[in-house]
Amino acid sequence: MPPDFVSRWMHSWELAFLLAYPAILVVAPLARRLALKFVESPFAPSAPVAGTKG
């Protein structure tokens, strides 16, 4: 193992975090909205069933 392994690892981790964290903050809400277009939300009111009152 190189003598500067820990400092290299920390530098790489910092760089990855600085790039990935903002990307997640932007992409996660967009992915959630896109997914909700394809699936039924458990919080949405259900549509009335044909042949029932209400």
C-alpha cells in the first residue's frame, strides 16, 4: 500500500461527494415525479368503482 493511500482516498472521497450530493439533490425529485407518472400514488384518492354508490 502506498504511504499516501489515506490522503489519496480522502481526496477522492471528497471529490466524489462534492459531485454526487448536488446531483442527487437535483435528480431525486425529478426521478420521483417521473415514477409517479407511471404508478398510482398510495396517497391519491381512489377512483370510484363502477356499480357502487359513492
